[in-house]
Amino acid sequence: MTRALISLLLAISLVSPASATYCDSDEDVTAVVAFISSDDEFRDYLCGDAACTKEEIGTRIDIRAETVNGKDVSVCLATPKQAGRNIYTAVLIRTPTAIYPEFVFFGSGIGPAKRTTNGYSDLVGTEIGDKGVATRTVFTWNGKHYIAKPINRH
């Protein structure tokens, strides 16, 4: 490939909506931190007995984006930097024009599955209970929000 063609392809990929990175803008991080701050259990998990500011909460989490409709809608998944057997994960929906909270999941992890419902990837979360028993929950898209459907233990 010529240098000009490579430059053109790079420029197209940077402005293409399909390649847009969601969940890392200042607006997104502010929304994620506000959502976590409003959830007593998640906030207490991050801060312990001491009160912490929104800025401190922001330094104690990692945020990653996962595309859920194959186009331009992502879930923002925010988890504590401090690892644990089960942790809290804030799940927010990011569209090209807005970000809004969905739910907080407590478990060993959550992310998109290969199966889709109404054009959106299902989310699958696992919680490790007493004696190492795992409980999986599938979250399916109902057209407006994700709804939980617990499935059998394994």
C-alpha cells in the first residue's frame, strides 16, 4: 500500500462512527462516576468507611466499552481497580448522543454474549457464591432496557 492510501484509510477510520470509542470522554466518565456515587453499596465498596469524593471514585475505577448492537451503541462497564472474587460493575448504555445508567451488577464479571435479543447482544454475568457455586444471569434487551433472567447454577 502506498503511504497516501494508508493515510487516507487512517483518516477515514478516525472519523467513522463505527470506529468511535465510547465511554472515555469527560462526559462519559462524569456520568459513570455520578452513577456509582449514587449507589450506596458500590460507593461503600470503593471507599470503605471513609467518605470519598467523586474525583477519588474516578481514580478507583476502570471503564471499558463493549459494542452491543454491532453499530454505534455500547455498554460502558465500570469496575473497581481493586480485584476481588465478586465485584461491583456499573453498566451504562452509550449511544452516539447520550449516556444513561442501566444497573449495577455484583459478581465475578459481566460482558456481552454472542446471542442477541431485539438486535442487541445479551449480557451475561456470573456470581461466585459460597463453596464456589457459580450463578449466571443473562440480561436481555427489551427494546428500552436490559432485564435480568437468572439461569441455573453450574
